[in-house]
Amino acid sequence: MMKQSTISLSWKGVAAFSVAALAVTACGPDTNGGDAAEEAEDTDWADVEPADSIVFATNHPGGSEDIEADFIDEFTEETGIEVEVITSGANYEETSQWFQTGGGSNADVVVLSDATWFPNYLNDALIPVDDVLEAADIDVSGYVEALYEDYLYEGNHYGVPYARSTPLFYYNVEHYDEAGIDGPPETWEEVAEISQTIVDEDVAQFGYAFPPSDEYPAWGMANLVWGYGGAWSDEWDFSTVSSDETVEALEFAQSGVEDGWANVAATSQTDDFSSGVASQTIQSTGSLGGIMDTADFEVGTAFLPDGPVAEGETPTGGAGLMLASASSPEEQLASAMFVGHMTSAETQARFSEETGYVPSHQDSDMSQVYEETPQFETAVDQLERARVQDFARVFLPGADLELATTLQSLLTSGDDVREEMERVESEFESLYETDLADEIEG
């Protein structure tokens, strides 16, 4: 059965860096990641023998310390390679800062989130994994494509998906029955219609709950923006954040609060949904166990809604396993073998069952989990719609915080959406020119 411990880690683990984290990045070497890539490409892996021992740095995502220990014992028994475990922090951000500031100088494999690996790439601390995984006989075609592509930059992959999550649509089945609603919405227009019916029938105070600023609204709301044809960025082009399509999507959300069918949760959309204040919301797949434990009603799950121009595209989140550039080729080859073990179909099925993260391997057998928690099958099936996140949210320091505060303001104050998003575009340009341009373009 999925453990409740994933509640805080899965959603919050996808948060992009704050501006403060950039100061940590600046402590590292001022590179563009090229040296590590060149060295890895120059290595003749056919002449390399795997090391006898490696160091694994992890924050044990989703309370996974015990199951990680089991996997490590199995790996050592199978290969003879010893694995020393270092608890590198309480969350992804602490692990990344620890790794960047020298605490992880002896680490060979590091758990880094989708929002924390890129500064480590810029610091030349990671190697591309494509060739070494091939040398270790790891078939990457088995990974969920969008989850593996999260680590693709400039033609190379810099990680393997490990503890992964996506947003999921939750609905109160009892509220639906009371309001005479047949099933969950397939589009955002239907979300509005169902929500209005719920309010009109006095079934709940609100039909839908948007996340507040400290629940990373730009992650889940990417689905809404993409559905209208917008985006937080197009790689390093930030004009899409103020495009007509993005503005239209956010005006739709703003009108939902103004019309009264939606609210912005005071503390967490999970709280509003589980308490029955709101009948529908979007929250992490990793929160399913906690929601089901807390709610005193039947919880339904569905795919994220479609927009006017796009099927319900699903933003990815969570963490992957990265290989340190400071390690020797022998350690890197042994690490690739270890990464392959930790992300195999069988291992990922067990990891998912224990933690609530979705399996990153397409061939993972989740039938036992589905028997106990059929709602989780929705989360796994939805991986077919997974889409890699926009650069601005996960690569640009400070951008996710800017989006979060702006979205909260737009949904609660009635400010002009276009003016605010044009301001955000300018802020993104400034952050890029100040913090990244020399490293990206140089």
C-alpha cells in the first residue's frame, strides 16, 4: 500500500530553485558542462572494469530509506559491488546544495530533482549517461519517454528517472452523486460547468480549488496553459509566457474565482479537497495515499483536463539518478550498473508500491497496487500524456517563485492578466541575462 510520507516530498520536490539557490551555483566552476561531456565521450568503456565500491547520495525520497537498502543489498549480492549510502539532505534542494558546495565530493550517484540537476550540469559536476548506460547493458528504451527526456540537454541525457510524479485530477465521488454528475470532466470547460453545478446545488462551497503560491501552482497549472496552446517558455524564449494563448488560459482561471465556482486554497488544495470545501482539485500523484487516508468520502481520480487546442498534457516532476563527473570511469561504470538496477521494471514497481511515486519503467507490473488502490492506475495510465516541463520553470533560477506569486495575485486580485504576464516576461529576461546567459551562450 502506498505510504502517506510522499505527500510533502512529491509535490514540493518539483519546485524550481529560488534566487537564493543561485548563490550556491555560483560557488562552483564557471563552465557550460562541456568538459564533463567531452571526457565521457572520449572514454573507451570497453576497456573499463567496474569499481568494487561506489557511493550513493540520496535524500530517500518518499520515505524510501528501507526499500532503498533492500535494493542495494540485492545489487551487491548480484554484482559484488558494495554501495555506501550517504543521506545527503532532507529534500532535493538540500541534496543539490550539499553536492554543489563540496559535501558530495566523493559521491558517485546522486539523487537530483528535475528542478535541481541543471545547475549541477552548469557546474560541470555531471556526466552524460548515454554511452556509459550502453556499456552497462542498460536498455533505456524501457523508460517512460517523457520522464527520460527530462534529462536531455544539448543532445545528451544527464540522468535516469527514479522517484517520479505527475499532477493528477481528484474529485469527490459523493459530491458528484449528490449533484447528479455522471463522471469526471474531460475538458477545462467541463471543469467549469461541473464546478458551477456543484455550487448552484449547494453541494460544496467551491467546485474546484486552485493551489496557493507555496504549493507551486505553475507546475499543475502548466496543464491548463498548455491546453490553450501557451507555455511558460519555449526553451530559452520567454515570449510565450505573455502570449495570447497563455493569457487566455489564465483569464479562464481568474474568471473561475471571480464567478465563484473556484477558489485559491488558503493553505493547500489538498486540505480544501479532503475536508470537502472543494469538490475537485489537481494535486500530485504522490499525494493519493494521504488524500485517501484523510478524506471521509470516496476519492475519484481522472486524467488532467484537455484544453481547447491540446489533449490533457501532463507535466512531469520528481527526481532522477545522476552520475558525478569527479568519479573515475571505473566508478562511473559501476554506478551505471547500479542506476540500471534501481530503475529496472521490477525495482520500480516495488518502489512505486512503497512510496506512491509512479514507476519510471514502462514494463513495471503494478497489478497488485491496482487491486488495493484502483485510483493509482489512472496516474500510471496518464504517463502516456506526460510532457517535459518548460525551461523557465525548471532551469531558470527564481522563475518558479515569480510565477507562483504572480499566479496567486492574478487569481485573487483581478489584476490585468496581460500586463502582469508581460511583466513576468521582462523579469524572466532579466533573470536569464543576469544569471545564465554567459554560461548558456558562452
